[in-house]
Amino acid sequence: MGLEVYIPFVIAAVLLTVAPGPDAIYIVTRTLAQGRWSGFLSSWGIYCGAAIHVVAAALGLSAILASSALAFSIVKYIGAAYLLWLGIQALRSKGTGLSLDGALPILSPWRVFGQGVLVNLLNPKMSIFFLAFLPQFISPDRGPVFVQILALGATVIAIGIVWEAGLILCADRIAGRLRQSRRLTRWMDRAVGAVLVGLGIRLALQER
């Protein structure tokens, strides 16, 4: 793949990445609630889910979601229900789930990572996004299509990880002082819960 194709792709990928979206909002709220490591684990989990979407697009499985209203709806409502469940848990929190002394959050690292994977994996729009966006920069003349899709998908993921790392560090710096107050941590939990519920409703109302 020549630079005349790859550079425009990178520019487009950067513009799409920096535009605020559900994944970035989820990562920032997790960082505000539980610290930078929770944010990083959520980010890595989300982009692990994105990698699965890229492989699915390369294998052509994403076409099923794009063509089947039933398959799209099933994945969509499962994802929406999961976000609503996470949001309700946060809304019911008494503020004890946050680390007041700067230590790691009570929530286990694997659970934080797993939630990130599911948030991305259960968003059918992500699968269709990769299926629609990546092929625009692919040509059979440049080599195996499967390899090209994986390479472009890896580029999008790398750009996203770098961008969201900056968001996480900024959010953690802002939240550092807020975590000193249990009352504020309780309100931060409420804010996180409201955002997650909003994302769940937004996903449920999305059309194919």
C-alpha cells in the first residue's frame, strides 16, 4: 500500500477518532470514577473488542449484521441492556467503589477490562463501521485483502489508543482532587451511572 493511499487513510482515521463518541465517553467516565488504570484497562478492553470487529470485517462476518435486521437488533439490545445494567449499578452506589487514597479501584482489573470489551463488542455500529470504512482504502492489486484490512484496522486501533491515553491522563488529573471527598465520589458515581444509562438508551434507539 503506497503512501498516496495510506496517508489519506491516517488523516481520515485521526479525524474520526478525535470526534467524541460513546467509547471515549465511557473511558473518560471510568477514569473519573476509578482512576487512570481503570481508564487504561477500559481503553484496552474497548480496542480488544475493536480488533475482533476488524477480524470479523476481514472475514466478511460483519456483512451479516449489515444485511440482517434481526441479527443487528439482537446484538444492539444485548449491548444496550448491558450498559443500562452498569449504569444502574453506578447510580445505586454509595461512593464506596472509588479509591479515595489513590490506590487501584476495588473493581478487579479483569472485570474492568472485560466490561470494555463487551461495551465495544456489543455495539453493532462498530462492526458495520469497519466494514464500510476500511474497504474504501483497499485494492486487490495491492495484495491480499484480508491482510490489508487487518493492517488498516490495526492503524485505527493504534491511533485510538494513543488519543484516548491523553484523554485518560487529563481526566485523571481533574479527578484527583475530587476523590478526596467521599461525598464527591458519590456524585461522581451518579454522573458515571447517568452517562452509562444514556449510552444504553442511545444504543437501543439506534437504527440499522
